Amino acid sequence: MQVINTRMALAPSKFLHLKYLSISIHVHGDYDYFSLVSFLGAAPSLETFILNVQTQLEHTDELLSEDPSHLRKMLGYHHDKLKKVEISRFYSSKSLVELTCHILENSASLECLTLDTTGGGLRCSDREFCKCSFLERTKEAHTAVLVIGKYIVGKVCSRVKLVVVEPCIRCHTLNP
């Protein structure tokens, strides 16, 4: 495992042979996930990218009312070998949506994109459990599903398998 300071400039092709990259981000404030594009660009052989997001920040529904054309784009990056991307604890952060859209638009070999709005855990559908694991942010997970529908689903081409892990309707309904 190599720890990298995200403030340093990553030279293109710095990680020539890196095929698997897993990043866990634990933040107590806002974070610019879109800045992770430089990691992807520095690893031209990257095939699998896993991002585990843990944040203490409360989020709003601003992306639901915003115009999708206001998302940032980063030109010049192509991720030709990237096949599998997983984002755990996906939430309605604008920069996280921008990163996801960038990956979809610049990864010609992408086969599977998994967006887990719940952060994993046990599910009642596993048949071994009568109730899903506790979900801290039920409202945020439901909002994330709506944001995925608005910004991401339309960018997924037919050759890419999109997996959206949503909160269980039985165990995690929103209270009015």
C-alpha cells in the first residue's frame, strides 16, 4: 500500500503498472472527489477502482433542483483499461457525481459500475437475516438514488452494467 498526499501534483503515468486501486476517504467536512481524476490519470494500466467514502457532513437535496449542465469536466484524461468501478457509501455530493460522470464518459473499456448508497452491510434479502443492518442516513441514501437517476443513469452505455445498491424498502423507509 502506498499513501499519497493528494495535494502533490501527480505526473501522468506515475503508476505505470498499477491495476487495482482502493481509496478510503474519511472526512468531517466537504471534499472534492473530482480531484481523484488525477489518480486515475496517473495509472494508465488501472483496471479496478474502488472508492469507499465516509463522511460526517450532512447533505442537502441541491442536486435534485440543479441543472445537470453545471457539472465540471476534465479534458485530456482517458482511462482506457478501467473495467470495474465501485463506490461505497455513494451520496449526493456534486463532486462525487462529477467524478462518476467523468469515469463514465472517459472509460471506453468500463464493464461494471457499482454505486452502493448504503455502505454495504447485511440485508434481509440474504435470507439469513430478518432485518437489514442499521443504516445511519436513510434519507441521504434515498436522495442519492434520485441523484443517480437524474445525473448518471443516462450516461451509462449499453455495454456497462450499472448496479445501484439502494436502501431496502422493507427495512429503511422514510418517515413522513
